[in-house]
Amino acid sequence: MAPIALAFAVLDATGSVGSLALVVGAHSLTGILCLLFGGVPADRLPRGPLLVEEPMPG
């Protein structure tokens, strides 16, 4: 639901489809980079210390 709300917020604020493409592209790119760089330690390190180090969402 967040990408849809983000799209409407950008369109409402700017009215520009180019701005929408830039924001959605940046949002997607950050998600992909976090998955790639977060997956390496998750695969190679033991699970216990990783779970202790990660903050709980709140």
C-alpha cells in the first residue's frame, strides 16, 4: 500500500509524471540495494547475533 500512497502524494504535490517516475525509481532502487547487501550477511553469518543486532520495528 505504501507505493500507491507515495505515488498519489507525489502526483498531488507536483502533478508531474517525471517526478513520480524519479521517486518510484529511487524507492525501488533502495529496496533492491538493501535486499542485496542485507542478504549477504544473512546467508553467511549465524542467525543469533544478527537478530540481536537488528533493531525491532516499532
